[in-house]
Amino acid sequence: MRDFGVGFTHLLNGQRWMIRHKREFGLGLLPGIFTLVLYLATLLALITWGYDLSTAATAFADDWPGPWQGLFRGFLTIAIFVLLLLLAVPAFTAITLLLGQPIYEVLSARVDRSVAPDGTAPESGLPLWRELWISARDSLRILIRTALWAILLFALGFLPVVGQTVIPVAGILVTGFFLTEQLTAIALQRRSVELRERLTLLRSRKMLVWGFGAPLAAAFLVPVVGVFLMPGAVAGGTLLVRTLRAEDGPHSVTDGPDHRSSRR
């Protein structure tokens, strides 16, 4: 359980870092605000036209008798809506990080410099377009994995007792793991660590990952909260990477003023 506490501490320290760096915090909010508007518009469209979408997708049920047609299409509409909610946190995170890649790259590098003994930050050396392509490709892979887990957990949610107790907790842990992968990807990508290696690294310290990601996943269920926590989550993800890769130096984000963060 010590690792769980360390992961949670990194989450808190990331938020504290952002509180002390108000300019970076303001810039870090912009991608999340834009993504929130897009997501709310998508939810509104699904609520408004979800049943029509189910009807168009199930033309084979047009000749079904009596209530079965309406029940089936109603269930399908609800299932789509629930699946969208299950994917809300990782999808929101993936889109926000992709839109804000240049901003979060700079933010993550500044966090690295603020805690590194030599005041430096790893750089991938790749052009921005290449980093965006890698980020988009890896985000899609993670979202597919998350969707498969979401479908499984959704189905298991119908089990009596277990579906109302164990499955929600499992859902938070799964979401927390993939959320952590997304938030550490920026710092690890600057270190030229590929997706397969990233997943292996995270699986080697699951309690550490859950300590960081599970509380954040629960908080991100409230979209507006996610917008304000996102910049600090990126900062905390960078601190988590340093622990995962045993890069921690003698300095801490809680040590006095940040005299390195202004270096470029």
C-alpha cells in the first residue's frame, strides 16, 4: 500500500506545482475547455437523436411485432449512452492531451527541470508533427483497449451483488490505469519510450499507478473538475515517470521557489 500512497502524493504535488505556476495553469486549461464543449455537444446530440440513430442502425427490426421493437431499440440507445459515459474519462483525456500537445510538452519539460538535480529535461528530438502522429496513434490504441474493458465491465454490471459492488471499483481501477498511461505518455514520449514499453513499466508498479490514477479517474467523472485538474495531472504524471524510472533527485516540488522552471 506504500506505493499507492506515493502515487497519490505525486497527484497532489502535480496540482501544487500548477498552483505555483499560474501562467502555465492558465494555458493548460484551454485544451480542456475546448474538449469539454465538444463533449457536451456530443452528449446533447446523443440525447436528442440517440433513438433515431438506433432506429437507423436496426432497420432489420422494422417488422418486429408489438413492443419488442421499441424495447430493443430503447435498450440499444441506453447501452450506447452508458458506453459513452464509461469512455468519457479516457476519451476526454486523450482528446485534451492531443489538442494541447505543444502546451503540455512545454509544461512537462518545465516540471522535469524543476526537480532534476542538473536542471535539465529529456527531449525526444522529434519534430512536432511526428510527436502529434505518435500521440494520436497511441491514444487510439489505448481507447480501443479501454472500450473493450468498458464493454466487459458493462456486461458484468448486470450480475447481482457483484455488478453493484465489485464492478464499479474495478471500473475505477481500469480507468485509472489507462488514464495514468495517457498522462505519463507525454513525459515518456520525450524519453523515447514506446507504448509497449510504457505499458510494461506501468504494470510493474500497479499500486503506484492506481494511487495516482484511481482518485483522478473518480474526480474526472465530473467533467468541469477534469478541466481544472488536467494541467496538474500532466505535471503529476511527469513526477510519476521520474519515480517509475528511478530518476528522482534530491530536490522536490515542495522545496522552495522553482528557480529552474524558467530555463528553456
